[in-house]
Amino acid sequence: VREPSDSAASAAEILERLGGRWALIGALAALRYRSNPRMTTDADLLADDVPGLADAFRDSGYDVDVHAEPGEPPHLLVVRGRGDQIDILLPVVEYQNTVLDRARDHVITVEDVILHKLIAWRPRDRNDIASILATQPILDEGYIESWAAQWEVSDRWRQARELT
């Protein structure tokens, strides 16, 4: 059985070869900042839509579904095969480009993990936020508050802070 980190490593190899910015998001990024680990079954990444991206994964033996709204550029590649489950978000809004600009060592920042989790707001996302906040990270709260307001999730940020 392949681990999500194996899937991430496979994706990273292809993304590095193509160039462009990319970073781990989702649970694998949250694991870098959480106080305790949690299970995940897939690798989520945010990556520039460089020429030949989908084909590079297909050429490496993967099935690739490209998701796009009618008349819009692709926003998601769902990559499956070789025991891997890889979802690659492609930047379509300003915030996603900001996230890629801020990423370090191919992992989004703790603030951006929190923002992604505030937007998704599933039970596991709330758990990720609580576990991250339990580590008492130094946060750029102004950054979080600004983007939380733009994404209309400021109430969720207040709620998450009250739980710690």
C-alpha cells in the first residue's frame, strides 16, 4: 500500500521536471504544523498550470481528469493510478497565486493552511486548525484576518480561536 507521502513524492518528481511553482496543501501540509498526526488517503497540491502538465502525468502512467467550468481554464487535475491519489489545484484566483508565492520548501504556510481549512470547514478541517493552534505557532494574524474577511469566513476564524 502506497502512502500519501509516496503519492506526493511521485507528483513532486513530475512537477519539478516541468518547472513552475507547486506546493503541498490539504492534510499533508497541515501535518507539517499539527501537534499530532492524522491519517489521510491522498496528496493535494497547488501548482501552476504549466504547458504539458496533464500529459506529463499521463505519460507517467496515470489517468488524468481535467476539471474546468465551461469557458474557463482548468482548476483541478484529478490524477489516479499506480496506487496514487493526487489532486492538483490550479490557480484561478488571486489568493491561490499569493499562496504559491508564500510557500516555503513546497509547503504552503501555516496561515494558508488555516485559511484553506476555514474555507472548507469540515470536521476534519476544524480538527486540523485546533491541532495547529495547539502548537502556538507565530501567526501573521493580519494576513489571516484580511483573507478570512475576503473569503467571508471571519466568523469561523473567531470560532476556531475561541476553541483554543
